[in-house]
Amino acid sequence: MTNPIEAVRLADPYPGYAALVAERPFAFDPAVSAWVAADAAAVRAVLGSAALQVRPVAEPVPAGIVGTPAGEVFGDLVRMTDGDLQQRLKGVVVEALGNADPEYAARLAAEQTRACLSRGGEVPFEELMFAVPARVVAALCGLDADGSAEAAGLIGEFVQCIPALATPEQQGAAALAAARLRKLLGPGIEHAEAAGNGLLAALVRAARDASWTRTAPLLANAVGFLSQTYDATAGLIGNTLLALAREETPKTSAEREAFVREVARHDAPIQNTRRFATEPFRHGAAEVAPGDQVLVLFAAANRDPAVNPDPHAFRPGREAPVVFTFGAAAHRCPGESLAVAIAGAVVGTLLDSRFDPARLLSGPAEVTYRQLVNARIPVL
Ligand code: HEM
């Protein structure tokens, strides 16, 4: 049986996921010390349950960063908290991101991509996958070119504190990065009126409309815009490039968007997430006890034939696809449109530069993936 954590970086994890969907849709897996939700019904039930939360009760913030700027940011992220306060702040975050213009983000991403390619030489895949999306979101937050470039570098350091197995060195670097990111983004929150119509101004406006007065959580979630973008959008760009090497190239921008969206379903850049039971949770005959962990396999559920007919076929423009890659319910991702727009623009600009994706698969070696436990990001 496939280990669902190791699956994230297998060349082809999908037969293993399909076996889980068919045979063990919701079951305890001692190999990962967690319940594993694999089919669409289980994933929906887990994400929709208030008994299951995003952090262990005993450790709302990873112990190694408590009391540091990284811990302060982490503890205020809507992604990492639950409850009524989270839902109020989530409303503010959703409202702010709803103001972002995906077409404008796409133009920025295309400009950034052209600037990277104009330097000539090898295609800088890492920069296109990680730095360009982060710079675009930093620019949407009102940072200038230098500030955006610095923020893109720093967010790479900050996200290192998120995995459970982060080392003390990574946690230390994340703390420094968080402190500097707050300095970079702080003025945009404090002087939001002057900042005009950027993402931070929208965040402050949405907070005011919701009678939300504390600014520290707003600043933390501005850092969150960057951290949520970082690995996930890199994976979406990388997996789209690999799909382009295998599938027919989309021609129009509408076809390109449909292509990117089908990649998000078919080869999810975020393959799983975790939940922690605070109260008993039942699904079918299974009983999850308080303290138990649940691993939620988005990538398996996306290919559940119960929700997506012929789920293993790559078919852009599917009618009403069911896609779990951006989560569901209380923690659903509010950045989907931005992510799809940015990824589409980076990939489209690369294609327009006459880059031939087929060359990514032309060598004898199998594609390898970064050593991560939930993001599927190819090393190109
Ligand atoms: C391909 C790119 C992306 C993917 C696959 C993705 C996926 C996800 C997923 C799965 C979650 C929920 C995690 C959970 O329930 O455990 C999430 C949450 C979130 N995402 Fe995204 N995301 C992407 C890009 C972005 C971007 C570009 C932004 C903003 C600029 C963003 C902002 C957020 C925020 C603020 C949350 C927290 C929501 C909450 O917990 O209530 N995401 N994302």
C-alpha cells in the first residue's frame, strides 16, 4: 500500500491513490500515524467538520517559533487558526482578495516572466515558479520592485518554519524573515489610505467594514498572502509545464486557463492537508478520537470516479469538475483565481517565447520532486 506522504513526490502516485479511494476511502494508517481520508465523501466530511481543526490543541503554534516574530505571524494566520474569531478575520481576508484583479496580476506575472527570460541563458525555472508569483503578490500588496524582490526571497525562508520537521536553524531564519516582512508590509497597513487600491488597502477597508480593529493580525495575514502563494503556485506552474509536455498545447487564453485548472485537479500542487480531532468524529463505521490526526488527500479525492467521471483522463474544460486542491468549507482557499491567473501568465509567456515543454521529458531520467510532504513541486 502506498505511503500517502511519500506519494507526494512519486513520479506517478495516482494508481496508489486510486487503490485507497476504492479500497480504504477512510481508514487509519499506522505508517503515517493518522487516519487517511482519500475519497471525495471522506474529504468533504473531514473538511466540513468542526470537530477537526487545523492545529493540535496542545500546540497552536510550533514550539520552536513560539515567542518569535514567526510565531506571532503563524498564530494570527487564518490558515492556522479556527473558531469564530478566525471566521471573522477570514471574512476580511476573503473580501480583500476578492478585490484583487486577476487580469492585472496576470499582466504583472507576464512582465516579470519576460524580464527573467530577457537575461538569456537557461530558462530559470526556480525563479519563474517561486519568485515570480511571490513578487507579483508582493507588488499587489504595494511593494516596489526592490521590496517585492526582497519579500519574495524572505517568504522562502519564512515557509521553512511551517513543516512539523523544521530544524532550529530553519525556525531561526523564519523568525528573522517574519520580522523583516512585517517591516516591509507594515507601512502599507498603517498608511492604507495613502496606499490607494492595493491589496493591503483593501484589507484595511474590509477590516473597517467588519469593525475589526487589531492591526497585527492584518499584517500577519498580509505575510500569509505571500506564504500561501509560494509553494502552491510553484507547484501549479511546474505541474502545468509537465502536463504541457504530455498534452496538446492550449491555443487561446481561455483554453490556457482551462488547462491550468485541469492540472490543478489532475496533478494537484497541494496534495494533502492535515486536521486534528478536538472532539470525536465519525465517518461511516470509523471513529476518530480527540487527539487523532487526519491526513486529507485532495489529490486522491480529485480523481474519485464518484465525483469526476473518467477521473484519470486529462480533459481541460470538464463540465462541473469537483476539485479539492483549493480545500473546502471553513478553510477554503481565497486565492484560487489569483493563483490560476499568475500560473497561466507565467506558462503562457514561456510558451510565447518559443520554449518547447517537450524537452522537459526528453531525457532518460524520471522527473523528480522536491522533498516536501504536501506540495508536489517538480525539480525542472
Ligand atoms: C496553486 C496555488 C494555490 C493552491 C493549490 C492553494 C491551496 C490552498 C489550500 C488547500 C488551502 C486550505 C488548506 C487547508 O484547508 O488545510 C488554502 C488556504 C489559503 N490560501 Fe491558497 N492556494 C493557492 C494559492 C493561493 C494564493 C495565490 C493566495 C493569496 C494570495 C492564497 C491564499 C490562501 C489563504 C489566505 C488561505 C487560508 C484560508 C483559511 O485557512 O481559511 N492561496 N490554499
